[in-house]
Amino acid sequence: MEDKIRAYSALTTESVQEAQTRHYTWPTASAALGRTMTATLMMGAMLKGNQKLTVTVDGQGPIGKIIADADAKGNVRGYVTNPQTHFPLNDIGKLDVRRAVGTEGALTVVKDVGMKDYFSGSSPIVSGELGEDFTYYFAKSEQTPSSVGLGVLVNPDNSIKAAGGFILQVMPGAEDATITKLEDAINNMTPVSKLIDQGLTPEELLFEILGEENVQILENVPAQFECNCGHDKFLTAIKGLGEAEIISMIKRRPWCRSRMSFL
């Protein structure tokens, strides 16, 4: 569409499955976590070099907080406060992500752009379904008209059948006709969960939405769940507490236990 639409797509089935296995999430929690991880991964693709970001979804719902982070290299990870959250299907036969997430809180994004510089943006949760919430975040916090589609399908045995999504963004200078064409394409598209269930690649997902003749692939980055925490990082975190706090902890008890939430 004349270089006026920026598009990202991702197939995250394996990454979301890894998160489900690590945290033993139940179906509704898996869907909420998977949608958040997918959006975060694609937002990471907007970064450069060693930049990274963290997304926190806190809708004040039963699932608690959903936290995911990603970088520009295709690495993503995530967890939820209450992984064993599940509800009956909603009125349209879908996993009730809205009920799990809630609609009273905020979606917050913190970007580490290097040199100790951080960008932080936040917007209210408007839906709880997450796709609409990320769409609203881009419009209100980053002033970028966008459409975000996210989908996660869960098998009866709790494993992840398919996960993925897209982000479409209108670039400055886009004509009204281009915007109208994009809106029509989104309104008439097959639900993203069905498209990824059909085995479409990320490229084919964009072809399906925009038309292959309108898509120019600029970069393809493999996606994977990666947690780079280890012994050294825990030591660094403990040192960051400061000498006084460490001495106080030792006086209270001769040992302490640390836990990494992403593991």
C-alpha cells in the first residue's frame, strides 16, 4: 500500500508452549499470556540493537499481572501472577480472556533504549481481550494508529495448538483511501486464531490480510522463548540491595531464598 502501512506478524506457538510448560498455565491463563507475549515480541521487533522492553498488563482481574519482555533479536518470555486461572467459555464459545484479565487497570510499556535511558508509556485497559488494549495503547501512548490482532488456541490437554498475531500501523502521510482499504481488509479478514490454526507462516498471514501484491518483506527474525537469568544475575541483584540491607537480612536469618518468576 505504497509504503504507508508498517506491518509485523508472528507465529509464537512454540514460545507460548514453552511458557505454558514452565508455568503450568491453565487454558484461559495460557490464552492471556500467549496474546501478551505475542504482542510484546512484535513490539520488540520495532527496537534496535540491544534495546529491550517490558510489558505489564494489570487489569485487576483474577489472573493478576501479566508480564512479558522481549528484545530486537526475537527473544521473548512471560509469566502471570496466577497461572492456574480458567473459566468456562464465553458467550461466543471462546476462552474468556476478558474475565481473567479484567478491565479496571492499565497496560504499561517500559522500553530500555540503552545508555540508561528509558521510555515509559501507559494506557487504560479498555477491553481485557488484549488485542484491543494494545491497539488503544499505540493510539494513545505512542500516537500511532494501529490494529493489533492476537490469537491463541489451546488443546484439551492444555498444550498450545496455535499462537500468533499481527500489528498493522498507519504511517504518517497515508492517504484516506489507503486507510479505508486497510480498515476494510481488517473488517473482512478471517479471525487470526483460525489463520494460524491453518498453518500460515507469518508472511502468509500478512498476505492474507493485505494481499501478497501489497507486501514487501523487509526482515525475518526467528522467535524463541529465552530466559537469560542465572547465578551471576542473582548475585548482581543481591549486590544491588546495598550493604546495609544485606547485613540486615543476615541478622534476621542466616539464609535467604531467591526465585526467578520467568522460570
